[in-house]
Amino acid sequence: MNATPDTQGLHRSLSAFDAVMITLSAISPASSVFIILPGVIALAGSGALLSLVLAAIIGLCMALVYAELSSAIPHAGAEYVMIGRVLGRAWGFITFTMVAISIVLIIAVIALGIGTYLGVLFPGLNGQWAAVAAILVAAGVGVLNIRTNAWITGLFLAVELIAVLLLAAFGFLEPQRSLGEVLSSPQMVDATGALTAAPFGAALAAVAVALFALNGYGGAAYFAEETKDPRNTMAKVIIWALVITALCEILPLAAVLIGAPDLQALLSAPQKIEYFIDSTAGHGWTVGISLAIALAIFNAVIAIVLQTARLLFASGRDRLWAKPVSDALGLVHGKWNTPWLATLVAGLLGAAACFIPFEILLVVSGTSLVAIYALLCIAVIVGRQTGKTKDGFFRMPLFPLPAVVALAALVYVAWQNFLDPVIGRPSLGATLAMMVAGGLYYAALLARRTDWGLHSGAEG
């Protein structure tokens, strides 16, 4: 390939609209509706709508944290550079360790869902190899110019949003109960499968899961060095990504709960959204929308591979590795202005992760996000107090309340995970292990080195 070292750098070609499209593609609201929100319904019944609204409010607080930090520190390394600049290089590298491991595993977790939905059309499809193929194709696409990727993901996103709108239409056009009834008298099924009143505590407990359905808006920060006027633009991109995601998930969830012909059957169904479409529109629509979800998952894989590539590129430019590795990861394609080798490495690592047992993928990647978000909340408060984020054009309103609210919610999510002995508690242990490993690597190999640092990233 025609590639050059980082003397050329990444190219600022993304508008705010382009950056929002890529970010929404990584979040994949339709995938969340089909994959994550049924888990919220299982926990809270029709109180899931309240859970998602509360999660959106907390998500907005976290989006404001990201917005302020990315406006002050628009860097392709995103979280690890934001935290490293404010809290010190050691915390920056610990964050890098958590992000790098988690994001690679998340590529595999998401891609492995493709087989589930393509299996509707191709019975007997090997989901593992379908995931590997999807990741490798996504990496090939990811090498192309970033604006080309924005439009590719944007087209796929349009199909995804049409599926979400159809789902909403199926419920709102033939309502079986009012929105007021869903919100004021939520119901769930008991151990016998009978309907019973859903307590507020159930809705509150489900917020911990609902937060993950909205996650991904902060991923816009990875494209800061390819976005025009990032100090002005990044905050808008992040906040718009959160708002659009919340609307694209709250509306179809409300439609499902309002329009389900038989609420008890919906809440008891193992495949809740598929049951709803079958019962309101017919199986043909279920097949068609399932294929749209498979496309949405592939689109998310492309977008997250792009994010991972920017993270690896930044780590190479910051000299976090031995010189040959850092030089290789820092290569920029001469024609497409993309970190081509970092993109291919991201694809290969994600493909390899598909062969890790799925439960291990969930355990290792599950709660690292909580620790990363907590560090970001601390960083935004410390950054204001020390003046380390004074160059940003965006300041969160009601400071420091949004950061404090987000931090309190994260403590609650961590506690909910601690109460889960199967996935949650081992995941917290895995997060702690990653932090310790990152700290030991930093102390042993980076603390005394003077040839590395958090690159300015042409932050302009």
C-alpha cells in the first residue's frame, strides 16, 4: 500500500453531520432495541419505558462530560488522552489498557450477533465464521477515506432507522393501551407467568441495563482529528448522538408496550420484539426487519473498527509501544489519509476474539466502561479546577451537577453488577485486573521513559 508515516497525519474532512452518522452507526439504536431492550423488559416489565427514560437522563449527564472534555482535548486517542492530560499519564495508560482490551472484545460481541439474524434467511449458518467474515470485510472498508466510510455507514444507518420507524408504526397505529397506563401502572409477569404490578424498584434496577442500550455517543471523540473545527463541533456531535439515540430507542419501546395485542404474552415471550412484530404485522415483516438488524450490526462493526483503529493509531503516535510497533501503528495511507495498518490490526484482533468463549467476552468487556466513565467524570471536575481544560469552547451547564449525577449512577451500576455472581461480579474483577495490569506495565516500562507522551494530535 502507498502509506506514509505520521508526518502527513489524519485529514480533517468530516462535517458534524458525517461524524454523527458514524457515531450513530457504532451505537446502532436498532440493534439495541432488538438485543438489549428485551433484557430491560425482562427485568422491569412495561416499567422498562421508565427505565429507559431515566437512563437517557443519566446518559445526557455523561454526554455533557464527554462534550466538555472532547472540546478541550480533541484527540484520536479519546478517553485515555483526556484522562491522561488531566489526571496524569499513569491514569491515562491505565485507561488505555481498559479501552483497548474492551473495544476489541466488543467488536467480537457485536459481530457474533450477525449470525442470529442472518440465520432467519440462512438456516444452519455458522455464526462464528459469519462474524469473522463481517469483521474482516469491515476492516477492508475501514481503510478507505474516512468521509467515504461516513457515507457508507450513513446509508446502512438509513436502513436501520427505517426498521426502527416501522417497528414504532406497528405499535402506534393500533394502540391497545394508553401511554399514561404504561407509565402509571406498569406490569410484569411473576414466577407463574401471570401479570402483576411492577414495582418502581424493578424499573430502577433495570436502569443499569438500559444505560448500555444508549452507550456509544462518546465514540465520536475518536474522530476528533478528522472532524472540522473540533473544539466547536465535537460537543454538538456527542450531544446530538445521545439525543437521537434516545429518541430512536424510547419511541419504538413505547410503541411495543402500547401496541402489543397481549401484554402477558409479550412479557413472557423469549424473543420479545420478534413476537411483537409477528403478532402485529406478520412473520414476513419479522424476516425483513431481522435482515435489517443484521445489516445494522455489520454497520456497527465497521464504525467500531474505525474507532479502534484511531485508538491504536494514537497509541503508536504517542510511542506507547516498542519503536517498530509504534511506527507501524502510526502509518497513515498516502491517498486515503487513514491509519491503514492500525485498521487492519483492529480487524484481525476483533476476528481472533470471535474464538473466545462468549461468556468470557461478556465478563471481560462488561464493566470496564463503568471505570472509564468514572475516571472521565473525575477528570472533567479536576480539569475545571486546575484549568487543564480551559481551551475548550464548550462548558457543561450546572457544573459540576451532571458529572456528579453520572458518577452516582455509575456507583449504582457497579453495585448492581456486584450483586450478579454470574457475569457482573466476575466482570468487576476483570476490570480491576485490567487496571492493575495497566498500572504495572506503566510502572515497569513507561514511567521512566522520556520518548513518549500524549501527542497534541493537531488539535486546532
